[in-house]
Amino acid sequence: MKKFQIDLIEWYIQNHRPLEFRLKKDPYEIWISEIMAQQTRIEAMLPYFKRWIQQLPDIESVAKCDDEKLNKLWQGLGYYSRCKNIKKCAIECVEKYEGKLPCTKEELLKLPGIGPYTAGAIASIAYGQRVSAIDGNVIRVFSRLYNICEDVTKTNVKKKIEKLVDESLPSKEEISYYNQALMELGALICIPKSPRCDHCPIQKYCSALDPASLPYKPKKKVRKIEYKHVYIWMYQNKVHVVKRADTGLLAGLYGFDEVKPEHIIESIELEPYIHIFSHVEWHMDATLCIVDREDSNYKTVEEIEERVALPSAFMPFMNQVKEYLWKK
Ligand code: SF4
């Protein structure tokens, strides 16, 4: 093993966060935690992860779980397509692999929702396979370590970094620690804006001249803006929630109506809200419409909180409805 890997692993052993799912090396728990941690800080996703594992302790329980419950457990993490893919993947594991995740990166990559990073993390951490797990943290560390100033969103630059990571992999015995050490270094020391180079265990091997400027990525395109008006139909203390269309943003999830109800007896304008998705911004106005009749889609706030996975785009309005009911 090269000196750089030894120093990194030694630092990791002494300084890593006690993340139970990584220490346990359970493939199922590593899989769920890695999917949940995409676009979410580990500390923020931990309560979701614990709740999920308590209620769905293995792959079979995920495969059998109904979509409403899965969405409810996922509520707050966003990107609901990842939750849908977890279920598809669990069903495939039950059908093809006796309820387990396969152990090679190649087989894992064939499963729904599992990309190269997640496949690498499961194969190396849980099964000790000598493969890389390259996420944004690892790209940042390597672009700095080798002072790569080209655009890391370009395929040829990504490939160059992948090659450097692959060449750096230690033996099977150390692979789990090494990959976790790289992730942890990227999360705790080689952080995006102000890297903590003075505390870095591999500073003496690092060629970065201006680390904070790396990795270089061109400016993101401006997000598209969509204007929406939601109408929250309310009868007595019940709110009308509807299942959204099967395509488009938040497909198949619950939300509020986008048409005015009939039989309005009072209208109240709510505070507008802007919800930001990765490529789109929803600029939303909302009207609370008190009506004089109900149907089966009306639910109490308690029922919604217990059983309906309302996406975070609608939560500010839900909170205003709760406030209205509370003041009544
Ligand atoms: S020395 Fe600084 S830039 Fe280089 S790897 Fe360490 S933290 Fe990152």
C-alpha cells in the first residue's frame, strides 16, 4: 500500500463518525443509507434512516410494503423517484437473489436505482470487493490531490479521475476502510468552500494550488420558473387532498387541487411560497377555500399527518391551514 493510503486509513480509524450502518457492514442498511444520503447531509437523514430500518428491517419487508407507507417513511427527503426505485429493486432482489443484494458491482449496477457510486459503496463496504465508490466528495478530493483544473462535469475529465481513484485502490483487506476514509475526508476535511488543509492527513501528498477553486464546474443553468395557484378546499376541519398525475414532478404523490372548488362560502389568501427543485422553481400562490359540502377525499389534518405523504412543496400551506384551524 502507498504511504498516502496508509496515512488516510489511520486518520479514518481514529477520526470517523460512529455511523452504525457503515460499521455494521450490512448490505441492506448501506444501500438504504446511501440512497437517503444523496442530496441530504448524513446528520439530517439519520432520523429517517432509523425510522425506516425499525419499520422495514429487511429487503423482503420493503418488497411487500405498500407505496403509501413507503412514501410516508420517505416524506421530507424529496426525490420520491428514489423511494419508488428502492421498492422495484427490493422486488427484484426477492425474485432473483433470495431477498439479498448481489455482491459484485456489475450485478448491483443492473438493479433499479443503483448507480456506480452506490454499487461501489455496497460492494466494497459490505462485501469487501476491490472496487471504487466515487461520489462528489471523492471527485473533490482527487481533483485537489492532483490539481485537476479542467471541468469535472466533462466525461473525459470524470474518466481521468476514475482512473486515478482505481489506481489508488488498496487490497481487499483495506478496501472498505479506504473507500469510507475518502468519503469521510471529503465530508469533514476536504470540504467544498473552505477546505481544512491544516487538519488534513494527506496534505503532504496534495498538489492543489488553490483548493477552494476545485473541482472546477461551469455555472449551472438558470432554473425554469413555473407559476402555480393551489386551492386548498376545506370543509369544516377537513382538507381535500388529491393524488397527482402519474407523470411530471411529484408524480403519483398527494397534493392540493389546482382548480377552484364550487360552493365556496369563504376564500382566504395564504402566504405565497417558492419551492425549489433541482431544475425548476415553483412560485406558488394559494387560496384556502371554505366550502359547504364534502366528499371522500376530505381528511382531517391528523389523518393527513398520519397516513398521507404530502411533499414538502405543499407543507408551508399545510402549516398555514393548521394555524387557521388552531385560531378558529
Ligand atoms: S490538503 Fe486540503 S485540498 Fe488537499 S486533500 Fe487535504 S483538505 Fe483537500
